[in-house]
Amino acid sequence: MEEELYDRIPGEIFCTFRTNLSARYRVPETALNIQTNMNEKSLSIMLTELLNSESDEELPQGLRFEFMINDDFLRGTIKSHMLKHSISSEGTITIYYCLALNEPKKQDEISVEDWVAAISSSGEFYGVGLMNGDLSLYNQENKNVLNAKIYDKQMNCLKIFEHGSKNIALCGFSDERIRVHEVVKQKKGFSTNELCLAEGHEGSVLAIDVNPLDPTIYCSGGFDHTLNLWKLGEKELEANGSAAGEAGARKKVKLAVRKLAPMSRNTIHFDAISSCIWAQDNKIITGSYDHTIKLFDSEKLYETQTINCKDSAVTGLSYANNLIISGHEDAYIKAWDPRANDTAPVKIYKAHNIWISQIRSLESNQNVFVSGAYDNNVKVWDLRSSYPLFSIKTHTDRVFSVEWRGDETILSGGSDSKVAVHRLAEAAN
């Protein structure tokens, strides 16, 4: 039956090309006759020729386009796409296009002392939290500038952020505490000062995120089912445990560690909170092993919405383009629109084989996100495509953490005790 339907699709159709790109990348929206055996590669070549014929300025070499028909990226021939989406050949078909990402190329591979639990990027460097409680910092050239023992228990999560001239590292541990350290830049490298010890969880801390408008306010979730809110005041942000500056680097002055209690402690799930995203000034999104996603108002201190994920624990979260992107234990990735009355996901993605560990969206192009999983793979996605744009198969064991550094670099790490650095040839457009 499917073969019959396929044969009924004609060899040629009429289409118009549309885009939101700048004028240099636009062709006239007039109907063109094209062959249905064309795929994304041949369409990209044709579109490039059309654009070059409309302008005296040649497009850059190697430039590629992605094409979307009926809200899904073209993968394969137009004919097979029309069959899959039951698109009629009568009338004129609209084909939307955008600039394609260039394939990520491995730039570096860094061996570390233990499993990589978490990676966080901020400003001029990125941090790697290891399962043995160590924190390592790397600069933009992937050179190691600091190795510090934060604590001798298992580190589960890490968030590094800038606050004025300070760089702050929030490290969540299996001993139910969050250790807050300042990363200090000195003439001969970096060092850390412990600022305070955040106590309030009654189980391992699994997730941390900061308020996008005020990173001194942050949230955390863990095995105790609670979402905790914290505030780092001026007192907590002062250097603790040593005199500041070079003198402090030469002579440590042991002081009692300051304790920080949560502003609020909210039991909103029935199982561990695996992920928390501070999506907007007062909106926090949490994912849990209890198969739900919760939206929480940080000002009024109550949950505003629950999304049920049926029989699948939530193991990773991101938020982009007003959509919640969730990763699950069954290897599915789902996109949810919290504004919709429908409780079903707006899109489902499947390319991993097992447990999704983390998802991160690209800030400059929120259609693009990256996922890591226990199948050893990292994948780059576009929200509008049912299939991954690229698969990165560098790791030889489970991937626990993925992170974007700027617009062009993907960082990943896991139980093979390596940090992989992949760079896109050009930034996402």
C-alpha cells in the first residue's frame, strides 16, 4: 500500500522558498518547478546557485542550508518526506530554509583523574567537577589553570557564574551540602576560597541553577524530593578561610566556615529531583524520577503547573523558545509547551539508546540543543527536526554532562574520565 502511495507522488512539484534570514539569503517567493527526488544536499546546491544568480557577491564556500516542509526538517528526498507527512502534490508547497550548522570537529580531548560529574562554563574559563570532589578549571585554549580539592565526597553538580569581578562556583555533593567557592585569579594562576557551606538538603544534591537576573539567588534539588532556594548575601560573598590576594595565597588563616540556610525548602515531588532550571526571574522548572515536570513560582513559593510524563523518569531538562525540553530514562527526548492546554508533548525525539543524562540549549540559537546519554554519545539537535543534526562518538563510556562554551564549542564528559572539546566550524545562525 505504501509503495502504491509513493508511486502516485509525481516526479515534479511546484514550490516557493521562504526564510527569516537577512535579505542576502532570500530568493524571490515565486513558484518554482522542482524534482521530488531532490534531497537536502541537492536543494542546498540549487538554492546557493539561485542566491548567487541574484547577487554580484558570491556566498561563502561551504555554506549549507537546512529545509523544513510541514514543520519538519527534510531528511531524504522530497518524495519520501511528502509520503511520511501525507502532503498533497496539488498546489504549491512552501519550503522554509535556514543556515545549517557545520559539523562539530574534535578540537581537544583532556584526560582527568576521575569520572566527570558536571561541566559549567562561565566567562573566560570553564569548570569540570569530578566524582572525587575535585574542581578543575580550563581556559579558552583548554589549558588547565587550576586543580582544587573542594571536598572528599562525591560531587554531583556544578554551576559557575560571574558576579561583578568575582567568579563563584556552586558545588553540590552527595553529603547533602552545597559548597560555595570563589575562584581567585592571581599572577601565577588561579586559587579558590571557600565562602560558605549551604546546608538544608536531607539527601544528595543533584541539580543547581541560578536566577538569570540575579545569580546570587539560586535553586537546588536532590534525593530528598525538595527544591531549595538560597540567597548569597554580601557576607557570604566575602573571602573566607584566608586573607584575600597574594598575601592570602602565601599564608592561610583558618576560619570557621560560614553556614548558609535556605530561604525556603519546598517538597514538590514524590521522588528525587534530577534537574532544575531557573527559566525566568520567578519561574523554576524541575524534573523528577517521579515521572513529572513541575513549574514553580519562586516569589509565591508554590507550584503552578504539573506535566505528567507517564511511565518515564525525567533525567535532564532545558528550556528554550518557551518550550521545556526533557530527557528520560527510556532514551526519549520530549518538547513540551507549558502554555498549551494539551498535556501531550509537542514533539518527541529518539536517537539515543539508553538514559539521557543532560540537555543544554544554545543561548544564541534556541532551536539548537545538545544531549548526552549513557550510550556514550553526544547529539546535536534542532527543535524543528525529528532527527539529530550530528552525532559525536568520541566517548568510550557513559556521558554524564554536556555544556556549550560560547556559540561554537561543545564540552562533554563522563565515566571514561575524559573531557571532549568539539568545535563547530562556524557559529550557529
